[in-house]
Amino acid sequence: MRIDDRQIKKFIIDSGLLSEKDIALAEKKAKDKKTSLKEVILNDGKISEDEMRKMEAYVLGIPFVNLGEEKIDFSVLSLIPEPIARKHNIVAFRKKGNDLEVAMLDTDDLGAIDFVKKKVGLKILPRLTDSFSVKSVLLQYQKSLKAEFGDIIQKEAASMKKSAGGGEEVSATDLKKIAEDLPVVRIVDTLLSHAILQNASDIHIEPQEKELIVRYRIDGILHDAMVLPKDAASGITARIKVLSNLKLDEKRLPQDGRFKIENESGKVSFRVSTLPTYYGEKTVMRLLKESGGAFTLEGLGFHGEGLERIHNAIRQKTGIVLATGPTGSGKTTTLYTVLDILNTPDVNISTIEDPIEYQIARINQTQVKPEIGLTFGSGLRTLLRQDPNIIMVGEIRDSETASLAVNASLTGHLVLSTLHTNSASGAVPRLLDMGAEAFLLVSTIKVIVAQRLVRQLCKDKQKYILSKSEMENLSKRLDMGRLLEILKKENVVGPKDTWGTIPFYKPVKTPACESGYSGRIGIHEILKMSPTVSELVMKGATAQAIEEQGRQEGMMTMLEDGIYKAVRGITTIEEVFRVISE
């Protein structure tokens, strides 16, 4: 049962959440847009979704439960499979006899209720909750499974000691047999499933003298996951090689491969790299989720004038858009997001990549294969004969690719690519070093995006005001007055706010958020190739001079953007300094 606009209006006014004037304006907007009062209030941010749920629970007489800090018994929690819980935002939290209490964000989701009822054979008692509670409980699946996974792996690893052998040379046939042993298969499957549940981006399997260390990279930081017996190393490596279609008996040379698995949470690709080390082969796997959903530029952290600059650039029919930064800074994700925006039926998009990280419908993606002569240069040359409107080149690595990318943009194509430089202004000297002509660069490059990834704060965070010494240290690294004006312009702070009144935030560790951080977001600087910047490039100006001109024309540096996001409570000052200094 849903509450209507009349009930919402009465409750909001009676409770003093909004004034009658605000309600009247919202009603007018709802009428003009032909939508509900509730939708307008939520979209305007007058009342949060969670506040609205509490209100609905009160009006409907449905109990509201807060599960943010509640530890739920795993036997009760697991009554609803984790994929179903995540998809429908429904979690089981209490069982009394034949009654099962479930917390939901939408008690009108009758399909989910009916599914759970049929699965567990119990009477379902729906309760409303907030999004933070659901998120906290979903994390408990992972923690409970972590312990379970650890037990499975240790048990199976112990049983492997008899079959895997010591450090002796083993033939390819024997390795294949080891790789197909049930304990080995279970260990690798469990490792992969655990990494997916932990939202890891990479798995590191590192042989040491007496043990095998497994580490996960989560939100850009490596964490020890588990320690396994050294005897398990050969079997685990062999199993991963079988999955990746690599040579089992080749241990002297590095190898690269790829495989894909599908589970309840969707398809996940694993990019595999093996490397010989003193104590054996080290294996690193990059996890690439194929069903993570599309990103938006706003969701990646772009905002204000910088966002407008990108949109203006990609609306052009020709030119070059560059994303720069070190490895793992999210350059490819930014370009994929731009491609998703540009991917309409009336354009032909082709890419040349190494590797193809995500498959995108209606886009022609080609994998670089240097061993057969298919390089970025040769691949790009071929793409130009495929009648594309938009081309993405995974990376400009050499003068040939740089020259071809410039020529492609001159001949009527929009070119997207990445470059390994530390700043947006540093991209121009780098391309000049590769032999590109200055006059061609200024006529083709539209914008250069430089970026890093910072960890995002969880919902629970500690507010504080900068001390005098902290403000002095910060003012040594950036123009505080300039940044304050930007913050006021974008309505992040009030018109009368000063650095002495603006709050910052620190992470708070909770059971639901063990590090105080969850997920990552970009900090950016977007350099526009304006007439004045073009003039500096033609004169052979330094990267510093180009950056200074860009700042005069409204470019926020990555540091400024980082502090901007720290003010908004998205990240911390410490986190910004950490990634900037890397």
C-alpha cells in the first residue's frame, strides 16, 4: 500500500519538516511536470529518501528498523541469498518460530516478498528500513563468507600437500592433473569468489620462501587476504594457467592471459599476468566486472566548468580528447564513459586497445597483438580505412601513434586517447618529445584531462574545523582565496563562509565500513586548448607556464579539486595529499 500526495502533505506540514509555502511551490512544480509531490520533494533534496521512508512507515503503520550497527546471525541472514538481497534491497534479520522479519526499502515489492516466502516456507513480516542499514547488512554477507572461505581454503590446501609435491620439476601432464584436482579447483574458485565479494580490483598471489601470500587490492590499497602453505603454490598457479589458456610448463618467461567467470552477481573477466620470481611464479589477476552498469561523468567526479569543457569537446566532430595520469588512475574508465555518451546509432565508433577492459555494445573493439604485428600504430592505420566517426586509441606510446592520432583528427575524426603524464599541462611537452608538431597539436587538441583516484568516505564520518597551523600548511600549497570563490560559486559553501567556518571530515571505522572508506572517485584538472594556451605551446613554453595560464582561465588543479571534494565530505585532505604525492 502506498501513501498518496494528500497524506504526504499533511504529515510534512504537521511535523514541521517543510513550510506550507515550500509545499505549495512543490505542488505547483508537480502539477507542471505531471509527476507526484513525493517525487518533486525528493528531487529537490528538501527531504532525503531515508526521511521519506521513515515518514511512510509511520503513516502506514509499518515498523521502521535501523540495522546499521546490528550483528545478524548468519543462519538467519543466509535464508535470503545474497544476490536476491542485493537486487531487491531485502534482508532477513530476525526469526521467531515460523515468522521471519525482513527489512526492505520498498515494502510494495510483492515479487521479492513472494519469492522469499516460497524459498524459506515461513511467514514474512516486512519492515521498512533505510539504505545505510541495507548496505551494512549486505556487508555482513561478505564478512561471514570471509571466515567460511578461509576455512575452506586452509582445509583444501592441507589436503593438497600429498598431491602437489615439493619444489621438484613437474611435467606439463602432471601439472594438468594437479590443476584438475578437486582441492585445487575449490581453492581457486573460492579465492576468485571471495575477491569478487570484497570488491577487489586485483588479486596478488606471491610465493615466499616458506609460504604463499594472497593479497587483494581494494579501493587502490593492497590488503593481506590469507597465507597458504607453500605446497599449494604449484597447483594454484597451474589451475590459473589452465583457466587462462597459458603454457603450464613455461616457468622461465612471463605470460599473459585472460578468462571469464559468471556467478550470481554477473560476469567478471580476469586479466592474468605471471612473472618468474626467486621463490616461484607470482600471479596477478585484474578483475573487470562486465555488468557493473554505465558510469556518468558526474559520477566519476567531474563538475562545474571542467564538466562543461569536456561536454563541449566531445560535441565536436573532430579533434583530440586526452586523458592523462599514471597507471590505475581511471583514465580508461573516463574514456569508456565518454564513449557511452557518444554511442548513438548515427555514428561509427572503433577502438584499438591493450587490453580491452570492457565490452561495449555497438562499438568495434580491437585488441593490440604486437607478436603478430598488430600494434597501436598499425591498428590505427587500419581503423582509418573502416569509415569511423570516433576513434579511441588505448594509449599513445610512440611517435608513430602520436602522428597517426593527430592526422586522424585532421581528417575528420574525433580521437580519444590516454597518455602517461602527471599533469594536464605535461601532456603537450610529452607529445612534442614524441615528434608531434606544435602547430598541429594546437589545432587538434580540444581538452586534456589529468586525474587521480581518491578513496571516498563512508556515511559515518567525523566533522572538524581546520586549525590555524593546518590552514597555514594548506595555504602554502594552493591559493585558498581562489578556491573559496569557486566553492561559493558552485554553492558548496555559503556566501559568508570562511576557511574558519567550513567543516572538513575524517574517516570513522565502523563494523559496516572497516577502513572508514568505501569506493573511489576521481580528482581532475581539465586544460582547454584556448587561443592563449595555444600561443604558449607555439612558443615552446614550459608545462608550468601552460598550467599557470590554464589556472588564469578557470582551470582547477587536481589539488584544488581534491580539496573541493574534501569540503563536500566526499574524501579527506590526507587522502588527497596521498594520491597527489604518488
